[in-house]
Amino acid sequence: LALACKDTPDLEESLLNLTPDAAADNNLVKHPLLSNRANFGKIESGLTLLGITGIKDPARPEVRDSIAECTAAGIRLIMITGDARDTAVAIAKDVGIFPPSHDDSDANAVIKAYEGRTFFTKPKQEQLEALKTGNLLFCRAEPSDKQKLIQLLQELDEITAMTGDGVNDAPALQQAAIGIAMGITGTEVSKEASDMILADDNFSTIVHAVEEGRCIYSNMQAFICFLISCNIGEIISILLATVAGFPEPLTAMHLLWVNLVTDGPPATALGFNPPDPDVMTQRPRPKNEPILTRWLLVRYLVTGLYVGVATVGIFAGHYLSLGVSVSELASWSKCGDQWNPAYGIVCADLFSEGARALPQTLSLTTLVCMEMLKALSAVSVDNSILVVGPQKNPWLIVGVTLPFLMHLAVVYSDRLGMGGLGESFGLVSLSWDNWINVLAWSLPIVLVDEVLKAIGRRVNKEKEEERRMAVQQ
């Protein structure tokens, strides 16, 4: 805005004496000189420039950081405005949609900025190619252009989120996968047509919503995968014992105890996991990707296999320490007929219901310990426990501690004056040597899970490289 004054004795006396109050009373249009446009040229000639004032309506200071987060998260931004191209490009550079270092000498080649009418006169294939990658800007756009853009992006299998506040934005808001209306300045029509309403009209809130959504999905994945992996371990342990012909390492009561008491609370607590530190640097997942991916299924089959082997292994190891061979254990029902125990032990001291209480207690306690350790390492699906530790989720600490204390209470119920409780579960107290044996079998599950996580990070990195190459082509 240029400011100038006219300092000349030739100025009409009535204009020299024109006061601000007179102008405020709207007397300007009644002035004989100012009411005739033919006089404007004479009045506005011979001016002295006083200065130039710039007026700017800046974006909110947090918008630039939020757009940088979107870029890191693989979210592309398309700015649609009715402003002139130069103004729109300047705003886009200011908020980080376009890098400020771009050379405008060949703007259309470097910066994807198009006028709405010009863009839609191009061949459709050229339109689709332009929309495939990078951030874009559409200026001098009309409301109907938003619908056309959404349709083109949907043809490219993109998930579109559209923001708007006016009545004319309603069709585009309804057509987009996620319509986002402004809660303060938005019209009621736009709010009705949208899927989400911003209470504070702040773009940064959308970014926070994306982060929270990714966190919720990861927690759902951790919850479901944890329960599936636990059940896989229990199934494999029973299957291995059955195929090998061993006595059952876990009774139906034990399995019920594990599923209701030691699985439920940790799995529920996993729903309160904090976001991964790299959650906003991960690329968007395909919309058709299952919550239990092929790699996660393989990963939890491997951990489940170890859980099953460890549960049966500590059970069989107890008998091996008593001089019973694997083949003898496999034919335990024929003890006394085809073979006899060593060290003067009778068969009833090995395989009666009371005699199996100790090895079954070892198996159940090992299974419980492994599942608690798996829960502690499941704060992040992919990140190491050393990066995202269980202390980040206090509810998980509670969800693991309470079930484990309940298990200890049942195991040592005889020392707590409730001997009948342990007997009803078929469990007996464990010695320090027994606990060393339990930890020797259960602790390696953390190492197995960490190795599989490292492989998973490598697999995800390779997939990301393949996606980037596909986009570039």
C-alpha cells in the first residue's frame, strides 16, 4: 500500500480544509470535486511519495512445523486457493509446502503450481501424472475444482482428506475419504457434510490426530498380536506333548488360569502404549494391509514355537533329571510293564496326579513368565525394548505385576495358609533351584523377540525402498 501527499497551493481550498470528521460522516461522496471521477486525475497528480506499507495475514507459527511433520510421515499436501499464483506460491513457501530455495525461472517445472481452469484443460493422463507425487498448489480454483481433484486422487488409489468451511465446500467434504470442517468459522452445512470437525480451526490439530490414529492402530495391533502369540504358544505346547506322547504339561485348569488371569490384564494394558518415537516418520500403510501381516504371523509363529518348546522342555527336563529317558517318558503309561525307573523310584512317584504337580508347576510358571516378558517387550511392535521400554507404559507394569503376584499367591498358597488353593490348581511351591530353571527357559524369549524385531525393521526398510522406487518410476 503506497502512501503519498500533495503539497501544492493549487489544491482546492475545500480539500485543504477537509477534516477527518467530515470524511467519517461520509461527506466525501457529496463533495463537488470528489463526486466526479473526471477530477481524480488532476487531484492525484503531483503527489509526493511518503512510503510503502505492506499488509500480511501470516499463517499460524506452528503450521510450518506441522507441515514438516506431514512430509516426514509421507502425507502429501495440496493447497487449493482462490488467490493469484504469485501470492499463493509465496504462502506455500512460507509455510513449507514448497521449499523456499526453489528457483522460479521455470516455476511450473520445479513447483507444481497450477491454475484451476488451466489444469483441467490438460489431458487426463497428464493430470494424473502431475498428481502422483509431491506437494501441489492450485490457485484461482473454484469449488467444483475440489471435487474434480478428489476424483482424480481416488483414481490413483489415494486416501484424501479435505478441509473446508463454506457451503460450497460441502460436496467436496462429503466426497473425500475424510472431510474436515472448521468448528469456529465453518458453516453448519460444511459441518454436516464432514467426518471430523476441528474445534480450534488449527491445522496442527489434524497432524496430532494422525499421530493419535497411528498410535491407536499400533496398540490394537499389539493387543491382538499379543493374545494370538500367547494362544499359539499354548497350542504348540499341548501339540508337542501329545505328539511326543508325554504326560500333559498343562491341565485344562492351567490353561483357563493363563487365559483369564495372566493374559487379559497385560493385553488390556497394551492399549495404553505411548506412540512410538518414530510413529510420524513411518510411511502410510496400504489401506488393504491386514492388522496381522504376513511377517507378523511368521514372527509370532516363531515365538509361539519357542514358548511351546520351552513349556514342554522344562517339563521333560524335570523327568530327565530323575533318570527318565525321553523314550521312557514317551511311553510313561507303560511304566512298570516295559521299563522301570532308576534310583529305586516307583512309577507312582513319577506319574501319579500328585507326582506331576511339580513338573506341571514348572511348565505353568515358565509359560506365565514368558508371557509376562513378551508383554513387557510389546510396548512397541517393531522398536527394541531398549528404545521403547515398559516404563513408558505404567499401566503395563501394573498389568504384569498384579497377575504375576496372583500366580505367586497360588503357587505359594500353602505358605500363606491357603494350601487348598494350590491343591485345587494342582500346583506346589517352587525352590530357588526351580526358579533358576524357570528363568533359564523363559528369559531367552526376550532375545528371540528382539532378533525378530530387528529382522522386521530390516524388512520394513526394504519395503519402504521398494515403494519409493515405484513412486519415482
